[in-house]
Amino acid sequence: MSKLGFPLFLRPEAKLQNAKRLLEHGKARQGLRQLHTLATSGNEEAQFVLGELYLADKDVPINPGEALRWFQKAAEHGHAQACHKLAQLCYMGLGPASVDRATVFERIPEQGAPDYEGALHWAEKAVDGGDPDGMAMMAHLLMQGPDTLRDPERGRELYRRAAEAGNVQGLYGYGLDLLGAAQNAAEREQGLSYIRRAAQAGLADAELTLGTVLEYEGGKDAQAFEHFMKAAEDDRPAAQMKVGIAYYQGRGVERDVSKAETWLRKAAQGGEVEAIALVGDINLQGDGVSPNFPEAHSWYRRAAESGHAGAAVTLAQLVYNGMGCAADPAEAKRLLHLAASRGNAAAKELLQRFG
């Protein structure tokens, strides 16, 4: 045995597996030492594994800069999965350019604006290497990226290839494309079949889409609720809002105001502005108990500041009439002007009435 903890004459593949086993058994120091030795010697798979470790915040502290460095080294050897990771990081504004901006004392690179061209460059290299994740990523960029990059026909073909390879994002993207282009029931069902496969594979966005489709079909609230709940439990704010509304209205599930508020608060924390306003509604209406004006004010103000014109109008009326606070006509008018500037007709009418 060598001082590194593995026989010197093992093949690189065996050394890599040995390093992975050490990590799996909690021997992080030995495993990382072996990975670094292999990666430094040019082993592309070890370089990729190191990159993933630095992104996962497992065994080593999270460090996107180090992750990028190792992904780039692996990508230079043609490692398709590393190319896909670089595409993702460029899309997030954490591509190689952000590493160049980091100083020696700043190990975490600064997140910038998405680098769509960089993402497309690396995604194409991943596609060249046959990586299904890269196919789905490139398809997304070609179909939903900036206008200068769009090529829907090629994107559609890449989604199809990714879907045929069983890639979850490929199944979802291809299904959405087919659903959007469907001209009859058979074509619509074909699109939904791909989305169902993505949902069965655990993709929360697919569950949310299926729930939304069933909701709009009408008469299928219970089925829609099941899909929304699966996505909500996977921390999708839009689905959490749907679950909250379902509980509040008793759509597809027994009405439960307490559960409704719980889920709407989760959605609000995730940035769903409509959910913020709805929590205000629940506290204002009381629903069997006295209204909680301070809570209602707080939630409506948050919603108004986030651009919800309806919440601004409701809060203006509460403030104008001194409901739960001292009457403040000037603040009420400010809120109405805010809502009117967003095109709210009720706010414009109230402004004329208040004079």
C-alpha cells in the first residue's frame, strides 16, 4: 500500500471507485485525497466528481468557484456531464467569467446575470457528447431563451431525443411542446402522456402542470388537488398556493381554513404575491372568528409593495376608514394612486369619489 491509501498499480478506474467507497463510508479525508490525486493527474471523471462535491456541500464546504474549476478541467477532456454542469452554472450567472472576477481572497464567485450564450456553448458540447441532460438544457435555451438564440425546430428535436432517452426534463419539455401545438384530443393526449411520465419520475413541475390541466377541464378538482399536493410537498410555491386555495374553497378536498392559511403562508414565503394577498383576505374576513386587522394590514401591505393592486385598494379602504388603525386619508390616497398606476379600475373610481 502507498501513503495515499491505495495500491499504486491499480488502474485509474479502480482507484476512482476506491475513492468513492471511502467517501460513502464516511472517510472523507482519505477519499478526497485520492480524488485530488487522480484529478490532478488528469482523470476527467475524478475532476467531475470533485466538481459535484463542491456544489453539493457534502464532504467539503460548498464552493462554486472550485466546482467550476474542476468542471472546466473535465470539460476540456470532453466530459459531457461536466459540460452540462457548466451550462447550468452559466445559466445561473455563475459561469467561468464569474470566477475570473473573484479575487484570491474571494473564493466564492460573484453571481451575475445569466450568460445564455455561454450556457448554449457548453450545452452544445454536452449534446455532442451524447448527454441527455445537455439535450434538454439546449432545447430549453433554443425554445425559451433570448430571441437571438432561438431555434424552435432544433429545440423541439433535442427535446424529443432527450425524451426518448428517458430524461425527465426532456419528457416534460417535449410533452409541453406537444400539448401547446395539439390540434385535437389525440395530439393533446400524446403531450399529456409525456408529462405524466415526467411526473411519475418525480418532477414536481410536471405534477403542477397536470393539476392545472385537470383544474381547467372542470369537474376534476379532487384529481387536480392530488397533483397540486405532490408538487406543493416538493416546495413549489405555485402549487402550495393552489393547495391553499383548494382548502379555503373546499375544491376537491374538505374545506379547512387553518390548512388553507398554512399552505398560503408557505406560498407567500416562496414569493407568490397572490398568496400574500390571500393571507390578508383570510385575516380580514375572520371566517367564524373576529377579523385580525393588524395581520391583515401587514399582509396587504406586503402584497401591495410587491405589485398587487387589489391588495393596495383593500388596504387603502381599511386605512381610510380607520379599520384596525388610525384613519389616514393621505396614506389611503397614496395606496390608491399606487394601484391606479397599475391600471386598477376600482382604485381610479375611489380616487374620484374621495376627491
